[in-house]
Amino acid sequence: MSTRFIASCVLACVVLAGGASVSPTFASESVTEIADGQPWQVTMFNGRRGEMTFNPDGTLKMRRGVMNMRGNWTSDGEQVCLNMANMPQRCVIFEKTADGYIAVNGENMAFAIRRP
């Protein structure tokens, strides 16, 4: 099995371990809640943590350790597409959990966010 698949499964188990239910959410619904200009704690599929801030104007800020990146996000009603400098565009569907959201890219979990 690939390391990425195993890491995704481990993160899913961690998120779900507390009895958190997961339900698909349309991007238009989730973005309204997520893009409030307040920071979210992010856990990437590989377990690395950082902070993401989705602003209502479509801008995005991510901080992980000493790395700071800026970009933007767009929504087409179902997906949210993230465009970060020097990285390929990544489109995700957010699934609501008891304490935040899981961002799914195809069949893979891309990251999870929750309030610090």
C-alpha cells in the first residue's frame, strides 16, 4: 500500500475516532462557514499541521512552520479550488465533521480543518 493511502486512512480514523459524523456539504454552504477570515488549524494527509485562513474575498493564507503562502480560492457550487503560489491547483469537496471539515480530493483526503 502507498504511504499516502495509509496516512489518509490514519487521519480519517483520528478525525472519526471521537464519534464525529461526516456528511457531504455543498461548497456554497461550506465556504460561507469556512471563509470568515478566521484561522483554521489544518492537518494535511501526511499528518503535518499548520494554519489556513479563507477570506470572504477569495484570498487564502496558509502557514506551516516558517513557511507562509498566499493564494486564492474559488467555488463552483460543489468543489472549492485552491490556487497557491508555485503549486498546482487543487480542487476539493468539503465534508462536515463534528468539529470542522475534511477536504476530499477524488478518493483521497487532502486535509482536515478545525478551529484551534
